[in-house]
Amino acid sequence: MANDTQRPLSGIRVVGLEQYMAGPYCTLLLADAGAEVIKIERPGSGDPRRQMPPFATKGERRKAAGFMGYNRNKKSLALDLRSGEGQEIFRKLVRTADVVVENLRPGATGKIGLGHKEMRALNPRLVWAIISGFGQLEGYRGPYSDRPAFDIVGEAMSGIMHQVGFADKPPSWTIYGMADIYSGLATAYGVMQALFLRERTGQGQLVDSAILDNMLGLNEAMFALYSVSGQVPERGKPRNLWPRGAFETRDGYVALNVPDNIIWSRLCKAMGREDLIEDERALSGTARSANVEFLQPVIEGWLAALGRDEAVDTLNAIGVPCGPVYTAEDVFADPHVKARGMIMPIADPEFGTFGFARSTPHLSSAPELPANPAPDLGQHTREILEGLLGYTSKDVDHLAADGVVQTDGA
């Protein structure tokens, strides 16, 4: 077990007004860094991802894989924020907190008097991070700021979806939740900046993280291409660099990228086609992009005689960066992935041990990440109310009976 007191964010308390993916992934990163993360959930139902398949099961009990993956190392406080007593508990909690991360519908907390302005008036050192589809910071609000959004909206409106797939097919999404994951990462980075600045000023601030902004930042190459050259990147139509993509071998695919003529000459030598180095149809990335129909069969014909691993070894040995296109099974079996500790075992006391992705990067002078399982709904309600906020056991019993909170096992 890692020594949590020596992690970079040890001593920092984070409150998560979070659901689904973007907020929970942000606070997961903060929790892995050592912060105490208190996840606020609605009594009875909790985070909606508790109900989303697939599930680990044991008898009639079940726990959602997505919830388990995004909520390790956190505490669950089941609290009804619609009630006056629940709101007062939240205010008390915020007075003790360093950070609040919110990814509810825009304006939801402000409508009940628990927004960042009201809470930062109670705690001027508070860092409040809002993840929304289109941004909430005054002075930067646009016509879409009040819209709700899921990750796929950010992919679409940032121009990313327009570039994914094939020229004769509709636009395609990338991996499920990519915009949420990246927004969680960007928000955690913003929280770190705000905490660092607080060390200088003593004051907290608002961290405004918009999914669309984050996807636009991720798609920065589109800006350069369009601004400088007027090019509009399109799916399946290389213009400036080729070859780049997945190429089939005898028993699988390899991912290949040739960004310059140096790498191209190495690839030609590996294929035994040195004649293509000076061929006018392949003299530059632009020329190769214009002559894909001529060049692609050459590469595919060479690779068709090789096994996937043989192709990868051959190309890397000659200085052509190349990797196999993995399935999930391949990832779990890969010795380098194991050596890097990227499959993080999390032992759930009821459902067993499962492997989840380790958050990155590695730090040389910090202990390994904590590995506590995702909590049951309300598992830490009593601990937080009694141990942190000063409520008595009878107080908590009354609050639970009134439906204001839910305690573990209720």
C-alpha cells in the first residue's frame, strides 16, 4: 500500500460535485496524486455511472465497471442537496475544502445557492473548477454557454470528428469518452495551477474548463493548417504526410508514420525498394500523399509476407518507428505495459481484483499510487459527518431517517 501522506497532493481536500466521466476523471487524477476526494452523490441512486453496464456481479449485488474505474481512491458522501439540511452540510464541508470540482448541468448549483460565487465567499482560499460543455467564466461566455453537452458534441464541434474515418463514409467518433477524459486531465492541470498560485496569493479562484475548448486545443494542428495554408483537414485524404496509418501484415496490423524523407529512405531500404527514394512520385510527403494509389500496394505487398511482430522488429531495427495495432487482450499481455505498471490492480473486497489503467506520469521521488477500490454509495457518509464536520451519531441517524443522507448499508 502506498504511503498516501507522501503523495504530491497529500493534505489537499477535494469535493466532487460530479457524475459520468469528465468530473470523476479529474478527481481521480487528484486522488491518485494523494488528495482526499469526497464524492457527493444523490442518496438512493448515486452517480448515474453506477447503473451503466458492464457489471461485476456477485449474487444479486453488482458494481459497474465504469464506476469502478473512475472512482478509486475516493470517499462517497450520499447527500441530498435539494434539502435545506443537505445544503447546510455542504456549506460546512466547503469551509474545510481546498478544491471543488463540478460537472453538473450549467447553473445547477447557483440555482440552489451553492454556486462558486457563494461558496468562495465562505472560503476565499477555495479553488472551484467547473467542467461544462461551453464554458462559464464571466467575460468569456458565448451563445452556447448554457447548453448541456456530452463528449461527442465536443468532438463534433472542434473539427475532430470531421477528420476521423474514411472519405466515403460519415464522420466518426474516436474512443468512447475521449473528450471527457481529456477535459478531466485539462481541468486537473488547471486545478494544479490554481493551487500553486494560491501558495503565492493566499486566494483561490475559478477554473473554467470547457469541453469544446479542450477539444479545440487538442486539435491544434487544424488551426495551423487552416490559418497558414487555408487547408481544411479531411478524413481519409492525406495532403502533406504519407504513409501514415494502419497497414496489414500476415497476421495483424502495424501502425506506421513517415514524417520526413529520412524515415522514408529507411522504409524503402527495409522493403528492398531503394529505387523509390529518388522516385519523383515519392520525393516529399506531399508527393507521396498525391500518389497513394501507386505507393500503398508496394508497402502492403511487402508487409503481406511478414508477421505483425516480425514487421515491427524489422522496421524498428532500421530506424522506422512502428508499433503493432493492439486489441485489449494484446495490451494486457504486453510485457512493456506490465513493466511500466500501467495495469493497476484494484482489489474490491466483494467483487475481486481487476486491472485498471494507471494514471500518469511516473514520479521518481513519490511513492506508488494508492489503490483503494471505488466506494459503495454512502460508504463514508458517517465518517465524514462525524469525524470531519462534528455531527453526533444520533444526528446522522436522524439525517438518514429523513433522507438527507444515506449511510453505508442503508
